[in-house]
Amino acid sequence: MDGLESVSRSGWETYRAPEQRRAMDELARAYIRFLSDCKTEREAAAGAVAALEAAGFSEGFASGRAWKSLHGKAVFAARRGRRPLSEGVRLISAHTDSPRLDLKQRPLIEQAGVGQAKTHYYGGLRKYQWFARPLALHGVIVKTDGRVIPVRLGEDDSDPVFTVADLLPHLAHKDSSLKLSDAFDAEKLNVILGHEPVLKGEDGREAPKEPVRARMLELLHEAYSIREDDLISAELEAVPAGPARFVGLDRGIIGGYGQDDRICVYTALSAFLEAEDPEYTTCLIFWDKEEIGSDGSTGASSRFFEYCMEDMAAAWEPATAVRTIMMHTRALSGDVHAAVDPDWQDRHELKNAAFFGKGLAFCKFTGSRGKYGANDAHPEYLGWVRSVLDARNIPWQMAELGKVDVGGGGTVALFLAAYGMDVVDAGPALLGMHSPFELSSVPDLYAAKLAYRAFFEAE
Ligand code: MN
Ligand code: MN
């Protein structure tokens, strides 16, 4: 009999009609702009709020189109649906933060005539990937009077960029036999910031002991009116410089920094804005701190989401207990998956792996070594979710993150599951995840947006 076997479908095949290809390309171009503009949790949160405001959403729950933000890093948004909140909401989560190099609180050093900033890496990264590439500095510096000075340096053509120099091969013979974990020392991830020294004055004034460091302080003072102590209350993130780009002769791939998880932020937000008249109330929660364990007030283990749901219920349906809404809510944990790497296929179990171009990837469970730390979605829920996507002919696949006992990882799904709601991880699969240049598939981007929209509009 035909049609009995499970076959995952190609996004290229599904979206072969010229008008679909045009919509796909348009989405990819808009996404590339978002990715290029929003490289930090603050920039992603601000980008989301700007899009919400432009669509008529306002801060607080006075209207049926609402948003709330916490510390400019986490964002909640809701659109009131036709059904009462007591029947639950449709919620998609995603995270705004990505792995990067954070400047230390006392970053400035001078060694061998070179001025550098010491860093402490943020999230899980392969250290060697951060050497020998142009970096930009994004973030804020906060003065003692509360003024917040934004920094975004290294993106304009007229800006300088920064970098971590790598050791030349001629002097690295010894290192080539080291274990990877020993070969790259985190305390050597120092970002080059300067070279020019303060010179001995023509009036005979002595040059400072660390003249390059002194010059960097002068330049920072000129540009931002800051002193060295102001860097103590700063969040400066070294991220890959330059815009996201199409990759490949066919422009079928998008390359850029921070797609984990801004591809889900962008597609969920787009779907949320397009689903203008939903049956159920639709909600978004964009969290920060996912890459470092979801702790902190803007992370998923904080109470921010719960407080937003409480405020929403109080404003829109005060007679309904928040737990009732939570227990009836259906959620997607929007986070990226690992696509089968063409050169490292041995790390995947290919029958249960996500492939580039085969649509939105669901992950029933994350965790590792015996599903430890996983949400492990209920099959009743997976049955419903499948029906929602199949009804709109959207390509999707079901995948695990690598072979058993090889792969693993966590997402925020378990924080949502803690409220009793149904939730499953669902997001596009990337190549080179957590690298400075992550890759996503254009048809998968398109399928993700359509899938999230179908989820928001499902009855
Ligand atoms: Mn992620
Ligand atoms: Mn990640």
C-alpha cells in the first residue's frame, strides 16, 4: 500500500510555486536585516518592541494588544483572542541571548605594545572559533548618575573593528599535539582595542607607565565621556562584526551570528503579528540568559512570565485564576535544533535527526544521558501539533539532538511545562550552531514562520 511510510518532505519541493519562492525570499531578506541589526539580547528585545509598537501594540494591558519588557532584555506580548482566557492561550517562547565574549568589569590591559580588553565568554562556545575574526562591541555603559550610554562600534564601514589575534603556525608546533580543551586558554581571549601610546610630552612630561592603556582611556573618554570605573557598570559584548549574508550560489542558506535563537524570535514575532484575529489569545515570551542556564531575573527560571500572565488575567478576565489559564495553555518552545552536518554525520542517528531544508524540527525531548533534564512532550499533544501543521501542508520533522549518549542540551521547555501546560520544542535546524557564523536554511525559515502562524491560528 502507498502512503504508509513516514516521509519527511523537502521545503524546496513544498514551496516550489513562484509566489511561494518570492515570499520565501522576501522573508529571508527581512530576517537578514533583523539579524544584522539585533546582535545582543537588548537589541533583539528592542527590535521586538519596535515591531510590536509599529503594529499598534502598547505597553501594559489596557488594550487587547499588549507588551511588557523587563530590563530591556526579556519581552512578553499578548493579543486578545475571541475565546476566554480560561480556555488557555497559545504561547511561543524564544530566547534573545547568544554566545559571545563579554568584557570583564576591569577589562583594559596592555601587553607588548598592544592594548586589549580581557573577556569572560558567555554560553557554550568553541574558543578557537573566536580568534582571527573581526569583532564589534555592542552594549551599554552605565554612569553613577544612572545615565545609560549605548555602545555599538564596529558595524559601520567607517568604524574600526576589534579582534583576538591567533598564534602563527610557525610558533604553534607544540600546541598542535595538545587536547583541544588545553590548546585554547580562555584567558587568552583578549580583544585587541588599541596600539597608539600616549607619548612623552614635548614639555618634558613623562609618558605614563602603560601608555597604550592610557591612550585607550583617553579615547573612551573622548567618545563616551567615561572613566575606567564606568566600565565596572557596563555590559559590553564582543560579537562578530558585519551583517548576515546569503550563503551559496542559490542563496538558499542564511549565514550570520546569533541565529540561535533570534531565528525563533523573528519567525515567532512575524507569525504573531500576522495572526491578526486569533481564536485563542496569543502570547510571546522572549527570554534572556538561556545560554547560561536561564537564571537571572530576565531568564526563564525567573517569575517575569508569571507576573505578566497575572497582570493580563487581572486586566482582561479577573475572575479567572492564572493557574487555570496556565493549565489549558498550549505552547511551543521556539529554539533551534542541530541539522545533520554533512561532514559529521557520525554524531547523529540519521533516522531521528533533523535535516537542512526539511522544515520545522520538533524535539519531543531534549536533555541528555537518558533524557535527563528533559520536558519530554506528551504524545497526545504531539498528535495535535502534527494535525495543525499537516492541515496547512507545512513541512516538519521530528528529531533528537545527536546520538544517544553523544548529544544533548537543554531548552526553556521545562520552565513552561512546570505550569502544567502542554509544550514541545520546535524550531529550525542550524548548521554550525553556537559558532560566530551560524547557518539556517531559507525554506526552513519560511516553514518555521508558517508553522508558528498555523499554531497561533489553530482552533
Ligand atoms: Mn537556543
Ligand atoms: Mn544555544
